[in-house]
Amino acid sequence: MTSLKYVVYQEGKYYVSQCLNVDVASFGKTIDEAVNNLSDAVELYLKDDLPDNRRLFHDVGNALIGEIAVNA
């Protein structure tokens, strides 16, 4: 079993879930649905067990979600 870290944010009326360990994202109408969908998507992604998939997996230590403002 592999532990994964993810972030969930709201975009319009949906919640987007994004894995920090691999480049996989999903969404749902609720936070729970978004997280469950992400879990399924990552499992399918890693199930292929291709060498490239394992290379794209990276460990994530402590994570911090922040917000900054920039003049753009």
C-alpha cells in the first residue's frame, strides 16, 4: 500500500482533487466524491506498473498549502 498526499480545492460548483505524488487529478460534486475519484484514478494510473509510471512517482514530505498575491 502506498500513502499519497493530495490537495482539494473548489472550482465553480465542483471540487478538484490533485495528487502531489503523481500528476493525476480528478473532481466531484463533494469533497468526499473528489477524493474517492482521485483514489480510483491514481490506482488505475499506478496499476499499469510501467517503468515510466514508477519514475514519475515522487515522495512528498511535509506539505503546506499557502496563498500569495502578486501584481500581474
